Amino acid sequence: MPRRGPRDLTLVQQAIAIRAKWPAEHASLSHSVLRWEGRLQPTPLSPPYKVLVVYGMDARPFVWVLDPPLDAGHRERLPHVYSEDRLCLYTPGEWNGSMFIATTIIPWAAEWLFHYEVWKATDRWTGGGHVYAPPDDDLLSFGCAAPKWRSDR
């Protein structure tokens, strides 16, 4: 049965939209994977964070903060992250391939960083959602498991 609803954007469409809106320190596009590395600064007083977005057509976008390293401080773990400290930006069903990464995932990552900074200062996550992301195993049914191609950076 054919899929209903809007068609997924191509990697080229995603790359063009990202390039138009977000400067990149490094970007690459292959036949199956789009990678963007750039800096996000959630507030004028925030440090710039180097962020990596990786998107493959058969998966969901994945986002990591490369620098400065995320710090759980005295807490056991970071809130709203999956394995490898992959950011938890949305709940299953909130994002689909017909949506532009440039206007959803990257701004959501900047918003996540803002809430991360508030959390570091107050011990309270203000970003909504679940306090801790579900285990990666729970995401397999949503196509959200960590991609194998992340490690080739």
C-alpha cells in the first residue's frame, strides 16, 4: 500500500535548505547520507556549541554536540539524550522526512542547548518531554536507533 501524506524531501533538498539558513564548518552529501557540522549559540551569553547532524534517507536525523563536551556534572546522566549522548529533540511522530531539518531539527537542537544550560544551573529540565529519553531499544520500532554511519566522521 502506498504511503499517504507528503513525500519525503530528498537529501539534496535538505542540504540546500540547511546551507541557505545555517553556516557550516563542514558539510557533506553522499548518495545516502547528509552531514552538517556547525555552531549553535542558544543565547548571546552562551558559548558556541559545535553540533553534528547526520541524516540518512531511511532513518531520522541524529544530533550530537561535539564541543564543548556535554557535562552531567554531579548528576548520574544527562537528561534528554540517547546512547552516545545523541540529543533527544522530539517524540516519535513529531518529525517526518517531509519536514526541513533547517527549520526543525537544527532550531530544536539550539532550543535543547538552551534548556541544557538552564538544567546545569538549576538541576531542573525546563524543555518539556520526558526527563530521560527512552532506551534505544524502545526506538527501534520508530526507526530512531543510532545509525551505524555516525562513526565514520
